Amino acid sequence: MRFIQTIFRLALFFILIVGIISLWENYRAGSWLPDWFSRENKTETTQTVVLQEITSLGKLELVRYNFKDVVEQQIVKDWLPNAKAVLIVQGEAVGCVDLTKMDIADIEAGKDTLVVHLPEPELCVFKIDHQRSKVYNTEYAFMEEAQLVQEGYQKAEQQIKQSALDMGILDQTKENAVKLLTPMLERASGRKVVIRFSMQARLEKLR
């Protein structure tokens, strides 16, 4: 009996993951329903293909913050004028949920309800857009200009990361995941879906 239940949960897990990925890709393309919702014939997917899709499309990007910053970097000198560089920096930070971290135990199937435990949201991208960033001005840089620019970009990238975290990008990612995935999973499973996150689940067990 336990073996049958395990097989059922394994099949349900892969179906849900494929459903999430398919619905998400169609959502990003401008359509809520994938093609196989409107066809009479069913499409079968082998287990190998499922695993490849999970690996390549496992991270769902749910929120993107764009930043623009003016960075002044300088090298302080005792006798000579300080070498300075002013950069106009643009970059982005992206919050996502990595579905590849899920396993069968993260899905609890009830009679009318599915409880899905998602991994904690993470900051999967924080980077400088070098094509839109530029060196605005330099003073007394001479041979030190490259060093000033490189250090300025490095500090700007770290500031983008910290600013995104301080502004609540992870909370926004979590909120967007619930809003987006709940209706998708309910359509795919035909059940009421409750989404929880790993940290939240651990806290509930401790109470």
C-alpha cells in the first residue's frame, strides 16, 4: 500500500512541476492556457524529458527591480590631488523560486486540497548592465582610471544586491509566487491549493 502511495505521489509531483512550467511559459508568452488544454489528444512526456525541463526551467523569475545610481570612486592621496571617477550605473536584481529544490515530500495531497511547500525565495540575479552604464567623468586618474572604474562597478553591484534586499524583494517574490502559482496549480490539479514556504513550514512544526 505504501509503495502504491509513493508511486502516486511521485507521478503527481512530476505532473504538477510540468504543469507549473508549461503554464508559466505560456503566461510569459501572453497566453494563460497551453496548447494541450484545447486539444482532444493527450501529450505524453517521458521521465527523461521532464527532468531536463525541470533543470533548465526550474527557476521562476517572479519580480525584477531596476536600479540607477551615481557612484563616485576615489583614491585618497597624501600629497597629490585625489584620483576620482564618477560613474552612472544601471543594473537589476531578480527574485525567483528554484523549483529544482523540491522533492516528493514537498507535496501533501488531501482529498480536496493540495499543500505545496515551495523553497524559500532567493535573489537569483543582481548585476550591472554595462551597456547602459558609463563613466561620466574622471579627475587626476591618469594610470589609475581602470582601477577606479572597476572598483566603482564592483561596489555598485554589491549596493544593488543590498538595496534590493532592504527594499523587500524576497517578500515581494514570495507574494508574487502565491498570486501566480495558486491559480495555475488549481487549474492543473482541480483542487484547492495552499502554498507554503520552507521557513514558514518549519516554524509551524515548531509550535
